[in-house]
Amino acid sequence: MFRSAADEQEAITRAWNDLEAAVGSLHGRRFFGVFDEVRHEYRACVELRAGDDPDALGLETGSLAGGRYARRRLRGEPPAVYAQIAPAFEQLARRPDRDDTRLGIEHYRSRDVIDLLLPVT
């Protein structure tokens, strides 16, 4: 399930706040951020669980693309760690094996650990 936003910090923060409010307890949930550079869109995402009703929560549904990804792990205290995301993705994006047909993913593994996943061929 996800909430879409413009790819700008204020809108992204609002999307995360809306998503977290919609799902209630964050415990045991897997969270992801997905960005589309072409459409300038960001999606704050949470894994769908049995019993979730996306329509009732006002959320859209979709799936993350499979395949190979290069990973960069960020560690740090929020919100300061969030400032590392864009520069780290820019560095990853310089890879010659980057796959532009799939979207980059932020996997929020825990409060202070974020895996950045760049699709590669």
C-alpha cells in the first residue's frame, strides 16, 4: 500500500505522516520509499498484511519490481540520516549497470537503518 507525493521534501514528509497515521501501529510492518525520477513522484509504502483494507485506509496498492539491486546501507539517527539518502542515491546512480526501467527503493529496515536499492542489470 502507498501514498503518492511530489518528489520534494515537504510533500514526502506529509506522505509518510499520512501513511503512518493510516496504518496505526508501525510495529512489525515493512516500510519502503520508491521514487520515480521521470515523473517526479515519490511513494511512501508499507507492506500489505492480511486484514488490511487499502480502500478504507485511503491508500493505493501496487508492487515493487523484483530483480537485481545494488545496495548501500545508511545508518544514523532520524531525521539526520534522511539527509544522506539523496547524495547516496546519486552516487549509486553512477553505476554503468544501472537499470533505468525500474525504480530506486529505500527499505526502512529499522528506525536508524535504511537500505538504498538501485536496480541493476
